[in-house]
Amino acid sequence: MEETDCVVVGAGVVGLAIARELSLRGREVLILEQHTSHGSETSSRNSEVIHSGLHYPRGSLKAVTCVRGRELLYDYCRRHGVDYRRCGKLIVASAESQIPALETMLRAAHDNGVTDVRLIGADEARLREPEISCVAALHCPSTGIVDSHGLMTALLGEAERHGAVLSCRTSVASLRTVAGRCEILIDNEPDAALAARWVVNAAGLGATALAARSPGYPRQHIPIAHLAKGNYFTLSGRAPFTHLVYPVPEPGGLGIHLTLDLAGQARFGPDVEWVNEVNYDVDASRATRFYDAIRTYWPGIEGRTLQPAYAGVRPKISGPGEPNADFRVDGPETHGVPGLVSLFGIESPGLSAALAIAEIVANLIDPLRGRSAGRTSLFTGSPWSPQAP
């Protein structure tokens, strides 16, 4: 049986960020990915938004990693030539009754250290976006967009330059602990393929199922998985916006919002469609609901055409009608399984938070180093210890 130091299961943006961070710290890293290429699931089926960190409860792992990760991500993109744009965002209230929700989000933003967020009136909102319709808005200048594929390619390339290896078409059947090592069983193989000192379960949509298939993993520490499909539509022609435009959030998501890609093409979504299995088909009839939602903040959508684009599925650990669950980064002190770190519920803002989540995981594995490439981390200890951003 082959042996290695660290295995990361899952080559999405979070798994790649973790592999990079561990390799920079001198760890031997093997990345296992079930698909034919990295970043084939959730990481390539989202809005590509760099979130500012205002939507999440103070002190939550989502809030802390989003705020920390956002600035790490902007810096990383600058240093590694990854395309991005800090375009800013408007969260708009379409009726007076929604203004208290904006005020609540403003307080949450400032509590989370996102102090550049301002509540503005309709006149200023229209100065920024003349076609917008609203009674008030939050202006969030630190929100941006990023080339997610370029980011993942850069993370993988840097990890590989420091010795990490990616193995695609490798589906992990289960994990088991034997004599203090974590053994990895690959699909269709009767015996363990390799053993590692540490395994990071960053399997995204498959993370809870992998934990459930792993003998000895305490069932009380495995959350229930829920699948929230988000559909996206693109606009025919160019939209007259330079900012991202969001409505007041809805249960399960941030509402059908307008985002831009780096070429200026507008796309709308995601909505929230609770599903029982993963599928990426977009039902064209859902456009009716999209038009209704978009008209509340952009009446000019009339006469324009929406085309089905793509869909993604969020790996949520809270279901319909439940409060949004926080990220889970569970190490041995949480679940009691030596040498294993499990990541559950890494949905939005996982892209924005990826580099900060990587710091947390690396510090669980390497608590005494707590540094990589001369950089100082906010996160040390187990499982994590946030400081004020």
C-alpha cells in the first residue's frame, strides 16, 4: 500500500486552495478528484462573485472567512494574474417596507468589519445605475467578480510547483482509520489504495455521503445534506449596468440578482429550487419567475430576452424553512477520528472564502507552523479562532 502525507478529496476551488496552502507549508499533497478535470461541479457553476461579507451572522465561520478570504483573494489575483474586477454591488429595496431589511444588513456588515457599506437613497442609486428602480439601496464597493476557472488553474499550478499531484477519475469509496493512519479506498478496489497521515474531505456535494460511507465516523457528527439548485439565465444583448444588482435576500439564497462576467455580459440568478438529486438542466419555463423578479429593480427588462444558461447545486446542510447553516470545518477534536478534517456545507460564499478556509484547515493539520510563505494567518488553534477582521 502506498503512503503519503496529506490527501485532499475534491478538486474544487476550496480543495485546491487547501492543497496549495499545505504544499506551501512543505507538506506532501495528493489531490483526488472523481471527475475528468478539476473544478467540474459547484466551483464552476456559480455567479463568480467575490462577496464582501455582509450577509452572514457576526462571528460565524461564513462571515469571518468571507471577509478574510475576500482580501486574500483580491491580493492573490493581483499577484498571479487572475482576471477580476472590484465592480461593487447595489442591494436594492423596491418598496419602503424593505428598508428595515437594508438597515439590518448595514448593521451586520459593520459588525463583520465591512465598514465601506453605505445606505444610499434612490437618487444616488440612480446616479450610479440610471436604469435602476428602487426606494433605497446598500452600496457595497468591495464586492467584485473573478474568473473562477483562471483562479482554480492558478491555485492548482502553484500547488503543483510545490510538489502537489492531482489524480483525476479517482472516486473515493470510503475512508477508515487503521493504526493511526487514514486509509483511502477507491471505487471498485477491494483493498485500500493508499494511506495518509491526514485526509481532508473537501468533496463538496459528496462530502456528507463520503463521511456516511466511512466506517467509524460518528453518525451524530454527519449533517443532513440538502440540495438547493440554482438556475441562471443570460440576457440577450448588453445590459446597461456596471454594478452587480441584488434584491433583498430571500429564504435559502440571495434572490435573483444581476451579475456581470468580465466581458460585461449580464446573467441573472440563481433562484432556489430544492431538489432530491443533482441535475444541471435549466427549465426554460422558469424564465417567467425571473422576469417577475427582475422587473422589481429593472423595469427595462421589458422587451429583452432571457436565455437558459446553466445551473449549479449548493451543498447545503440546512433545508427549506430552516435558518441557513454555517460552514463546518470539523477536525479530530470535533468528531474524534484521527487524521481527518471534514468540510460540510461549503456553499456560498465558498469561492470568496476559499483561501481563508485553507488557512484554517492547514492550521488544524500544522498548528505549530501557522504560517506559509512568510504570511501571517488570523486563524490558529482548533478548530478555528476568529479575530475581528
